[in-house]
Amino acid sequence: MLNVAVAGASGYAGGEVLRWFERHPDARVGAVTAGGNAGSRLGAVHPHLFSLADRVLEETTVDTLRGHDAVVLALPHGHSAAVAEGLGDDVVVIDCGADFRLRDGSAWSTFYDTPYAGSWAYGLPELPLRGGVSGRDTLVGEKRIAVPGCYPTASTLALAPGFAAGVLEGDDVVIVAASGTSGAGKALKPNLLGAEVMGSMSPYGVGGVHRHTPEIEQNLAAAAGSPVTVSFTPTLAPMPRGILATCTARVRPGTTADTVREAWRTAYADEPFVHLLEPGSWPTTAHVIGSNHVEVQVVLDGRAGRVVAVAAVDNLAKGTAGAAVQCLNLAVGLPESTGLLGSGVAP
């Protein structure tokens, strides 16, 4: 039985991590910590976590987190490095923040305002890579794993099979993705009030400035084996959870619809959480809410010479907390899907 601590447990991501560990058969929740909410009952900030409601949130300190088999960090960007440094090398640390995702220090400095902390193993097991391998191969037995961002999870899984198979060009990739408001965190912001969001959609981070852009490029370049340039535009949708990413890229000359379909089918044929839909069916966020599953569809737009690939994920589940549990399973030698195979909630 793994003893797992969760730091940053009062936020949306931390609460979702706890929700998954409530049902995990081989883990028990140890310390739960927070910043400003330290001293509060967990049930006061996450009333839905009934079995953990009487736990008291402790201060996030290295001393509190020591002594666990694993620690999941759901902290604001820039805070994970100092905490992780104080934990022993024998502790598995899973970071849900951005601190260790990027391998290029200059890319970090361009998009973030904190010092570059380095990179950890990247926690996207399903990432298809050239040569028939996947991101899973780098995670088994790892002690330090960076969970992908939510937008990069959806965008990467939508397009990576085409790059790994060599059927896509890397210089003209366009991604427009809509996310629910929980992706912006739990802090109160006027633009996220119900009166502002209901019945409305709006873009943000326009013009190549969103922080997930270099991460998406990093992932697709890893699949392609060569640089990939992405124009990424996120939008805010009037829903609490979910991401729908619509992604397009130019195909190489001679690529057929059958070639495209086969590339995606081959990449995800044995994946327990990524589902390539039947032709004519399209991903929808409602199908994956509350689950660690991903829906993907792809078609060839022959007139434009582009693929259109669409993916739907729950940004708090497979986009964050479910991925953290999946990576922890791989790190400690448990079956990857342990505690994660439950379906979504519908309607």
C-alpha cells in the first residue's frame, strides 16, 4: 500500500488528485497540505471528498511531506523545485505544475518569469515516437515525473501519430482549443465569474504567447524527430471542465485518407485511455468528463491538403490528476490503469 502525500490539496488539481486516490486500491492518502488554506478542514474546501472531509490541511513544508512513498505536487508554477529538492531520492515525486516539463531552458525563460529548474521525465505514456516506441518507455521506475499541461495533452494526442508516422509537415500546425473555467485555477478572477462566462466564449493568450505553446511544440517535435512550429490559440468555454482541441497540419505529398487513418489506428490500438472513434463520430467533452479517457478523431481534408484532428479530454482528470496517478502507477511498477478505468459521467 503506497503512502501518498498531496501538496496544494486545496486547489482544483489537488482536489482532483485526492478524488482519484480515494478509489485507488493500492494507495492511501497521507499528508494533505496547502498554503493559505492551511489549518482548514479539507471538507471545507472540497465538500465532495466525503471520506477525507475531516482531514486538516497542513502547511506545505518538506518536513510534512517527508516519510511518504510518493508525493504529488499540485503547486503554483515556480514552487515545486524547492519542495522537490528537499525530498529524498527514494521518494517518487509527481509534479502537476509546469516547472519541469520543458527541456529547453531558453523556451522556459521566454514564457515563464521564474528561474529554469531543469526537466524531469515527461509524463505522457501514450506519446507516439518515431520507431514504434512511446513516452511510456521513459517512465517505468522513474522517481521524478512532470505531468503534462492540459492543453498539450489534448493537442499532442490529437496530432502526434501523424508526426510519428511521417505523414505531416512540421511548419504549419494550427491548434484552437476550448477549455472549461477550472483550467484557470480556483483563485477568484472577475473574468471567470458566472455572469461573465455563461453564454459566452472568448479567446485569450492570442498571438503565440500562451505558456503551453513550447510544450506542444516540444512534444510534436519529439514525435516527428524534427522541429515543429505551432500556432496555438486557447479559448474559454462556458463549462467547468473539459477541453476540445481542434488541430490541423499539412500532409506530405502523396498522403491518402487511408494512410492517415492507419497512422492513428496503429498509434492507439493498444492504449487503454485513448480512443480513436469510428469514422463519422466526433469527440465531445461530455463523453470524457470525470474520466481518464481521451476521445480522438482524424480526417484528411483533401481539398486543403491538411489533416483535421480533434481530441476531447477532462482537463482536471487526464489533463492533470488522472495523468499523475497513471504516471505514479508506472513509476512504482503497478499496472498502468490501476484505479483509473472508470467511465465518465453522463449526462
